[in-house]
Amino acid sequence: MSTTRNSQLEEDFFELICYMVTSARNLVSETPLYGPLRLVESVSRLIDIIQGLGLGSPRFQSIQREIEEGKNTVMESEEKFTAFLENLLMTLVSMMEERKEKSH
């Protein structure tokens, strides 16, 4: 990997780390639902980094798309946001099952 690419990768990871630590600090006094929101936002940002490395996949794109489409339901209601998280989790379970079936 080139020095420029390493430097950019380090910067991308540093930004994600800063986001996560700042989120952790702010969650002490924020609305409880912001914790799960910030976690799925971190996942989306990590997928951006992965894609920037050329390691993206349809699976990661699908996960990120689902996050981007559903994360703002936190502003609508706890029930909608919880349903979004449940659906996202079931998407991941399905992906894990598919992966397991392919390995056998």
C-alpha cells in the first residue's frame, strides 16, 4: 500500500475513532435511543472505509443501504426505530446463514 493511501486510511480510521469516542461521551446525557443510532452510524462509516479500500461487496452495500434508509426512524418513534433495528438484524442473520450454507 502506498504511503498516501496509508495516510488516508489512517485518517479515515482516526475520524471513525473520534466519532465513536465522542458518541460514547455524549451518550452519558443524551436520549437512550441515540446509542443504537450511533452504533449503526459507525457501521455505515466503517463500510465507507472498507469500500474505499476496494474491499466492498454487494453484502456491505446492502447493509449500508438498509442503515441509511432506516436510521432516521429514530426521530419518528421508538417503535419504528426498534423495528428498523430488528429488520437490520434479521438481514444480517440471513446473510450469515447464506454464508454458512455456502461453506458446506
